Amino acid sequence: MSAPSGMIDPAIFEGLQTKVDEDTAVRDELKDIIQALEKQNRNISFVLSRAHSTPYADLPSVLKASEESIQNAIETVGNLAQAASKQPYYKFNSMWSRQVQDALQGILFWAWLGGKDYNGNEAKCGRLLTLEELGEVLKVPTNLKDKDEFHITIEEYLLALTSLVEELTRLARNAVTLGDYERPLLINQFVKDVFAGFQILNLKNDILRRKSDGLKYRVKDVEDVVYDLSLRNLVPKKGE
Amino acid sequence: MGPKRSRDGAMKDEKSGKPEQAASPFMPMFEGFRAELDEHHDRRERIIKASRDITAASKKMVRTLGQPVPAFVTKGNAQYWEIIENQYQHIAADVQGLNAFRYPQITGGNQEFMEALSFHHYLESQTLISYDDARARVASMSGSAGAVLLTPEDYILGIFDMVGELMRFSITAMATNGKLPAGQPKKEAKTSQDLPQDQDADTMDVDEQTPASKPSEEPRNILSDLRALRLQLEMFEPGGGKLGADVRKKADVMRECVDKVEKALYGLTVRGTERPKGWVPDVREDRRPEVESY
């Protein structure tokens, strides 16, 4: 009874199978690159996490040590961009969005520590790279609207920014431990400024909303550090 | 203490002596983000709404199609076609170019419409609509702003759902006609249309109808089509990822549907001659009360 029925043209399913197989092949290709990026991100965060235990004056050594892994990540993002631009951007971007965010966060932290402007002297903390500047560092486009190619999205940037705030919150406490009472104040202002920015966004119920909801607790954490310092008269006088 | 000030000097200066809560130097940047995120969310919401409306209209369409009265079908469904077409046109501009794959929220509506479309197509022509035809159909409904994309995933998952409709359709038809829908679509439309009159003389028909149930062994009927579909769907390799998960979920339901029709036909073959028309074992008798109310 199930003789080859006239109902289904076999070409229909053959065609579909081909399409799906092609997508699988693309996924496999991307997966390799993304895994490489993941590894390099871990290296970046491994090196940069030394900032938490390094006195301000020695930061240049940390920045220098991070150079290589950051270069590697930049290269891998370049490979990813090349492979991904052959496909419709949003068809596969969920595959790498996470890893790209981690890379962004690493570079944001590196730049905040002074890596972007480092000129051989003292590292100068507190810089926030804009989305465009991040794109320049990574050598990929940002926030594309009329071209369907690989780029860094606003959402990825903002998510990375929330991770940066978390990292800095941690740094505020650790700086105090290292006897550095100035950076917590810098961080306090920075985190507040970022928080103020997030507050004007109209967020929907998504991951960005959840992450940005967490920011107020980070603001409070840093405020607590500043409070502890001022209570003990440890805050450096302004205009010193 | 303010390396950060360097990046936005001009704005900073006027607020120089500021304590907290003064404007953040990042404000202009975030204002830009806000505008774009708002745009994105508006698009997404339009698409979610369209997807829901398409789903609702498609479901209603399927329900009308499912009653074996094809003559009324086209008329009754015109309004749903219109709703769906309007919705596709409404969002077409939102899913062009870069944004073609940005809003997976449309997939629900697409799948449901695919189910309705393929079911409709089957009732009319007794063939499975091809992916290219289905995609072209959605594209033609999307209007001048460009096509809304029907992905291979939408198509496949819609076809899985259509199997359920075919099952419901065959069982209803067996319950009312005492035989499996088969043969040319035109013939089928005729028998179905005869139905209302038949129902008046329900009992009288029994003897007449019984011999008519024999030809259900025709080489091609809805069950052989269901089996062919099942075969193709089982051969299909969805790969990993989301499609793989979705397909595995739907595959079980699909198999059950084919089983149900086979069981019902078995019941009809074994006991069919002893039962009055309209009585089929092991299936919901949703048709029966309606018949009696005539």
C-alpha cells in the first residue's frame, strides 16, 4: 500500500536535506573558530586577573603580559568575521555571541587598565572604549545596519559592559587591600556613569535586562567600599 | 583622578565641580543605543504579534478545512487568508536584509501557516506542496516591501504538524462516510458535499454505504499518502541544533498520528460491516452529536 506514492515529489526532501546539511557544515566550520576564541578569552582573563593583585605602579607589567593573548583573540575574531560574513549574520550569530562578548569584555578591561593608551610610562586607568573604538581594536565593523556582514552589535557591547562593571567592582575591593585608596573612587564614578547610561535604556524582558538589573548591586558594592574608606578618613583629599 | 574625563572633555568642563548624579559622560552614547534598541524592540514586537495572528488565523483555517466540506472551505477561509496576508505585509519591511534572520519569533506563525497551507494544498491536489512553492507563496503574500522568509526549518516542522491534520481529517471522514478518503480530490469533494443530505436518512444508508467502503483498498488513499510522508520524514536527518531537537519532538507525535489512522482503518475493516455508518471504534466521536442535531 505504501507504494511510491504520487503524493510526494522526492526532490522536495532531497532539496531540504541538502540545505540542512549545508547549514550543518557551516556550523562545524564556525565551531572550530569559536572554540579557539574561547580558549584565547580564557588566556586574556587569566593574565588580566593579575591586575587584582598587582599594585597600581606595576600595572604595566600586566598589560605587557596580556598583549599576546589579546593579539591572538583579535586575529581569531578576524577569522570568525571572514567565515561568518559568508552567511546571513543573524542566522548563526547566537553561536558566537557569547564568546565575542567575552572577548569584548577582556579588551574593555584591558583598555580600562590603561592598555589602549599605554605609552611606556605609568598606566592610566579609567578609559571606556566606545563600541566604535572596540571595532577598531578588533578590526571588525560595529553596529552594521545596511550590510549583512559580521559585526559587533550594541547588545554585545552592552553585555560586555555589564561584565566589565562586575570586574571593576571586584577590583575596587582588591585595590583597597593593596593599599590603593584612589582607584575605588575612580571606579565608583565610572560605575555610576555607566549605570546612569543603562538607566535611560528601555529594556525588554531579556538577558540584557537581567544583566543591567544587576548593575545597581554593583554600584552599591562599590559605594560600600567608598563608604568604608571615608569613614576611616582614608579618602585622598581632592586637589592633591 | 579623572582620566575618563579626557574622552569627553567638552561636556565635562561645564560640570567640572560636580558631585554625583551629574550627567554621565557616557550619556550621548547611551542615547544612541536607546534609539536603536527601541527600534529593534518595536520591530520584534510587531513580528511577535504578526506571528501570533498568523498562528491564530491558520489554526482557524485548518479547523474549517478539517470539516470535509471543501465547498464551504474556500469561502470560509477567505478572511483568514486575508488576515495572514495583511500580517505578512505588515512585517515584511522589518525582516529585510540584515534583519532577515534576526527575529526567530516569526517561526511560530510560519510553521502554523505552513501547516494550513500544506493541508489546503493537499485537499486540493492530493500532493505535498514543495518547499520552493511554499516559500514563493509566503513571498507573494508579503507585498512590495520584500519577501518574508519561510525557512526550510519552518517548512519541515509545518509538514510534521500537517500529518496531525491529515489524521484528524481521515478519522472524521471515516466516521462520517464509513470509508477512508481516497481518489481524486474532485470525487472526494463530491462525496463530502453529499453528506448533509445523507445524514437525514442516516439509518437507511447503512446498507448502501457498506459496499462503498470496500474500495478503500485503492492503490492510493490518504493512508498511503500518510505512510509516504512518514517515510520521508523519518528519512530526513535534521542534524544537531534546534531543528534536531524540534524534529525529534514532533516525530513521535507524527508516528502516533499515522498509527491512529491505521488502527481506525483496522477497526473499520474488521467490524465496519457490523456497525452503522458513523460509528468508528477508538476515536473521538466529535462528529456524532452534530449529525444528530440535524
